[in-house]
Amino acid sequence: MSFSDSESSSHPRDGGDYKFFRQISRDRLLHEMLGSTKTGDSKAWKILIMDRVTVKVMSKSCKMADITDQGISLVEELFKRREPMPGMDAIYFIQPSKENIVMFLSDMSGREPLYRKAYIFFSSTIPKELVNHIKSDSSVLPRIGALREMNMEYFPIDNQGFLTDHEEALQTLYAEDAENSRHFNICLNMMATRIATVFASLKELPFVRYRAAKSTTPRDLVPSKLAAAIWDCISKFKAIPNFPQTETCELLIVDRSVDQIAPIIHEWTYDAMCHDLLDMEGNKHVIEVPSKTGGPPENKEIVLEDHDPVWLELRHTHIADASERLHEKMTNFASKNKAAQMRSKEGSELSTRDLQKIVQALPQYGEQVDKLSTHVEIAGKINRIIRDTGLRDLGQLEQDLVFGDAAAKDVINFLRTNQDTSPENKLRLLMIYATVYPEKFEGDKGVKLMQLAKLSPVDMKVISNMQLIAGSPENKAKSGSFSLKFDTGKTKQANRKDRSGDEETWQLFRFYPMLEELLEKLVKGDLSKSDYLCMNQSSHKEEESEQRTGSVRKSSAPAAAPERKATPHSMRSRRTATWARPHSSDDGYSSDSVLKSASLDLKKLGQRIFVFIIGGATRSELRVCHKLTSSLRREVVLGSTSFDDPPQYITKLKLLSEKDIAGPPAQPFKPQYW
């Protein structure tokens, strides 16, 4: 059996253009897998066969047009009835499971196989017994053109992000008595296998660091158990040709206990606001647009994706900054139209909506104008929701709580004077309050707060379930009373240090996830060795670590900014920091490809940093990874079991107290790129 051996290394030290995580994944699938099956007859079409997992892997990295360009004429699902095509070759990209091998053999064995020849690529390491099972069928062996391990069983969701697709990991691993379920170890082992394929795919050997357990409870041991399972998988990869024998990158494993505020606080970036306030289905949203025929408004489905340069530019910017930039882009387009200039001279300054109508009449900019108009509609809708729901006041209180600028009386006053605030927003406020002021929920204090907020006992349970993620049994309430002792002994009621003095920012843009601090400490070598342990047993580990962090300090560590308290200022008083602004023209269309522009902007980065969050990652944490990639000059890749917006995360917290812990239900086969 041959292992995958890409000729083009992912390491920047080789001198070529730097390739980001998702681009490497895409290139391996298209060229190393599909492209490798091309024979002398390069025009011959092939069939691609995948299972329910590998079709997601493929669809997260490649579009159907990319696959077709590699000579694929038909994509089929392994367990669906397929028509025999004995004159064509088939490529199997499947998991190395017994069921899949049995199905493959039934396809290719006997006198009349479904296909002429089969090229088999496995998403992860195949057990020897399954290899022997394939070899035992003498009729199949001559029909096999390749048998390889691709080691790609992760799901890229961003240029610098991936998932293991464990939506129920929080419930499976942290619910009451979760460790007594058979799904506990199954989930951990599958998660470890998929994370390990990331490093096999990129040919990276990481220092595996993880949050140390503070107790012996199974929930507290989850990061250490996962780290051990990952290290066990990665250690076996040293047999892969060209796989590094010494450490080349960092992997930090944490869970949601390191930051329970990030999943629930209102994040004010364009990306987060879209997914928090709008009715989104994945990355899709339906908006009303004027009819081109003059009839009633029409529904239009829009997709917010990396191949949209406007989205790429604006997604990590503050919603106010995004709105300003959209207005500037519309103004730029309108300035190219004489009628718009005349109207501007006759009256007052044109609004963004006026500019939108004018720009839509410019036929030579059809596609660009359509995208800009779409984002104008979305941003306008978000701003109306913010205004109508009074979200700015709520957001201010949330951040004041986090940074120690608000106390109990501020929360009580808000709940008394804002009775029309939605139950979900009141619950999110109290969840933040409980994290910062745990003593305010002891005994019947929490019940009284819930009554004041007019929330249900189910909502009360959401807050108490935060304890299942946060701590040891010593912190649980006694005799049925309710208590949240996330971090005992705190007298100063602030959850984190105000860092808004580090760079210019907008109002309500002070919040940052704790992941930012952890990663900066990791790079500087300041990460607590007692709180974060390392799996690697190399005798020269400390020496290499000192050399690595030393070089980073000299070349890329950000200078320390003086501490100062941010003063309140206008929503439109400052601009987003330059890290969030890619090089682009003022119409937002300087590049057609996010992958291309990423490679051109950042070359010769230092060693990669991977961070994996058990229990779901947030948009603010993904934003921080992009930010730190620029400031640290090291690509930071975020991995997680799932990618959760606040409503999803709250629902998962509710399920932690459910007694019946079931594994994830089987999902229907639905290719995502058609």
C-alpha cells in the first residue's frame, strides 16, 4: 500500500509561496487524489464515489466545477443503487470501515464488475485486517489502480478553520453521567482520528498541549484524554514518507471551560451579527429585493462565502464600519454616473439606499453591483434590528459586566426597565452575569433574578448546566441549592482585562475571547506549564521550545501597549484595526480568489499554531485566529467539534441535563456543492 506523499510541502521554509490550510486541503483532493488517476488517455471521464462523511470533506473544500475539471463526469453515493458502467473507471474516496469495504468488493468482484478499474483513497488509516480482506479477493486485485490513504477526514469551514463534525460533543462528553455512555469513548476516538488526519495531511508533527485537569472527574479529563488519543494516532504517522520526525508546529487543546462568555455575548462584527440576528440556514439567507419587472418584491437566496470579495473584506469588521464602507463603495460607483452627480448637486447628500438605486442602473457593473446591493440590504436589515430591539444598550451592559464596569444594580435596573427585551437576550445577559458574579446565584438569589427577568425554570437550568462544563464537583451546590463557583475567591468582578488600548476600536468592540490571550502566551512561552501540559516526551523539547519562542519574540511578537482604560466614544468615531482590512480596491473587487490573495499577502510565515476547542467554537474565536496570523506572522488554524452561534449553544446547554445521552443521528446524504 502506498501512502499519500505530496511533492509540494506545506511548510513555508521550503521557499515557495505560502499555502494556507484550506488551500492545501483543496489541492490534495483535486491534484494528489483526483489528478493522480489520470492516465495516457487524459480525456477519459471517471466516476467519483463517496460515503456520507467524505462527501462533506469534499464539498467543504471544492466546488463541483473543480471536480469536473479533474475529469469527473458523475458523483455518486456509495450506498445508493448505481448503474453499471463497465467501460469507465471509478474513484472511491471512502472511510476505511468494514461496511464500506464490503460494498466496494461487491461492486468490483465477480465476472461483471460495475466499473472497469477502481482507484481507492481512504480518508484515514485503514486497519491491516481490512487490507487483507481486499487482498483475499483475487478477482478484485487486478482491477485496482491505486490503494492509498489520503488522511483527510476533517471539514474545512474557513481558510484557517476546520470541524470534526461532532455537533453533539458537548452533550456526549459533558452531560450528567456522560462517561457512563458508550458514546463517550466513541466520540473521543473518532474526534482524535479526524484531528490527527489534519497533521498527516499537512505533514506536520505538533507539540500537543492541553488544558490540565483540576480534578479527577471524567468531564474535567476530556482534554487530556483527547490529547492522548491524538498523540497515539500521530505517533504512527512517522512511518509515512517525508513525515517530519521532529516537532514542526503547535497544537493547543482546550474546551469551553476556558471561556463561557464568548459563545453567548453579542459579537458586533458583520459576520457574527448576520448569524446572530438574521434567520440564517448555514451560510444562506433569504432577502426581499425589488422586482426587475416592476411587480411585488421577490425573494432572493444569498450565500455568504469566501468567494465573495465584499464578504471577505467586511466579515470581521464592526457592523458600523461595514455599513460605512458599503456607503463608500456605493458612492464610488455612483460617482461614475452623471445622473447621480446631478442629483447630488440638486439636493442634500444621497443616502445609501438612494445610491443603491442609482448604482443598480449601471449595466456595466452588473455582478459587482448585485453583490454590493445585497450587502447593503443585509447591513441595513441588521442595523434596523439593532435599533428596534435596543441592542446597543444591552451590548454595552454585557461588555461592562465582562470588564468590571457594571455591577448587580446595573443588571437589575436593566431587567426592570427593559421588560420587552426578548427572553433569549435576557437569558444571555444573566449567563454572562452568572459567570462574572457567581455568588449572585447562590441559594435562591438565582431564582429571584429569573423571576425578575420573567424566565422559565428551563432557562434556570441552562445557567446551572454551565457548571457541568466549568468545574469540579467541589463547586456544585449542596442540598439542592443553586451555585455557580466557576472561579472562587474573586473579589474584583471582572472576567478579563480591558485591552482596547492595544488598537483603535469602535464602541462595543472591546470584547475579545480568552483564546487570544492563551495564544499570545503560547507564542511568548508564557503559557502556564501547570495549567497546560505537553504530551511530547522528546528530551530536547525544552531546548527547541526556547529557540522557537525566542525567534518569535525577535521577529514577530507585538510590542506591549500601555495599559489604559477605554473611554466611551461614538459608534462611528474610530476605524477597525488594519489587520481586518485586506488589500483591495475601493469597490472591493481586487481579487477573484480568496485563496490566491491569501497566498500573495502572507509569505514565509513561521510555524503553524493549531488550537482545538472541544464543545464548539465561536465567530469571535475565528476572527482572533485571523487577527493573530497577521500580528504574529504565524498561521493560526482553529479547529472544533462544531461552529456555534448563541442560539445553538444555548440549546446544547439545555440538553446537558437530559438523562438519555444518545449518539448523533444518521444524517441524510445531501451533497452540499450541487
